[in-house]
Amino acid sequence: MHRAQQRAKGGLRAAAHFVWPSRSLVSGRHHGGDGLIAPEDFAQLTFLGASGCRQCALPVETDLGEANLCGQCAAKPPRWDAARAALAYDDVSRKLVLDLKHAGRRDGLGTFASWMNLAAHDVLADADRIVPVPLHYRRLVHRGFNQSGWLAQGLSRRSGVPARVDTLVRRKPTPTQGGLSARERWRNVRAAFAVRPERRAEVDGARIILVDDVFTTGATLSACSLALKRAGAAHIAVVVLARVVRPSDVTI
């Protein structure tokens, strides 16, 4: 009976694939494979992993391991302690990121979480908690989802590190960061985040993984890190799906 059920399910999946062939997350085109990304699209994605600057995830020419720092981080370290990014945010990855961020397309979450887990395996190894960047409750009600929360939960399932989606709270309804200059982004999120009082004991002394979808200027991540540090976090590692590496890609 069990084998018959398996064969029946396999037949249904094959029929569904015939009627609704896979549509690539990257290009949006139908393809004949079983995955969510067409092979030719996958080959064009730029994976960053853990080989870039250890504190901001920007690509660097030479991998020096734990000593790998870009000039900016060496001169002025960020408020977090480490950063890892799965992908470069560019013309190829833009669609899959925006479909998640603005359209709420969830079918790629398992794949995204796996990429993030691979990129951040070293910092996840001794992490205590995964915390997503939060939305203000008004925007959450209007949009109906927080893509950073989805990524945090997916990463938790892949890594085994527990996630707390309500650790941070956005205290004021700041305008969206899209389209703002770097200076405007920093001013926009100043003092916008705080740790919920009932979560402060969990944060105090903990090693936190701070998750977001895209790392652009670092303004939002810095504001969240400051709130976590003030609550006593011992170590903060930023983990994102995509990292902007070219100034022309800042607008998302």
C-alpha cells in the first residue's frame, strides 16, 4: 500500500510538472529541469560565501582567512562583529530577491536558506540565537509578511540554531529605504530599533545571528546591532541573502 501511494504521488508530481513546468526564480522563464533555478541561470549567480571581508562581506582580491578585512572595516569597524552573504546583489540575482521582498514569493526559501547556511557555517557553529530585522507593525499588517523573518526561520531549520522573530522591535514607522541615499538611510533608521524587554535576558551575553534579505549600506543592520549590543549581546554576526557590491545596485 505504501509503495502504491508513493507511485501515485510520483505520478501526480510528474503530471503537475508537465502541466506547470518549473519557472526559474532568476529569469522567470519555464525550463525543463526539476529545480527552481534553470542551470543556465544558476551559472550566472555570483556566490560570495565566506571568502570576502569578514566584517562586511564585500569581495576582496585575496582570501586571508580570519584576517580578511577591507580597507573601510580596518579603518572603522562596523557595530557588528562578522558578516556573511550568500549572493552578490546584481542584475542576475535581483529578480529572485525582489520577488521575495515585494511579492512574497516563498517557493525559493528553502534554497535561499541553504545558501545562507553554507555561507555562514562558521559563525552559525557557535551561535545561540537567530534574530531577523523586524518591520514596523503597521507595515507588517499592510504587507502581511516579513521576508527577513522567513529567511531567519529557514536558516534556523537548516542550521539547528533557534530563531526568535520577535526579539527586535521597530519603534517608529520609518519610510522605506529604497531610493534613499546612503546618508538618508542612516538618518532614517537612527534609534528605530530596540530589544523587547521580555527578550533582553536571552540577548544578554548571547552570540546573535542577525538576518536580513539585502545588505546595502549597512544602515539598518548597524541600527539593529546597536540595539542588540546595548541589550548585552556578546557577538553579532550579520547573515544576508544578498550583498550589494556595486554602488549602482543600491536602489532595491
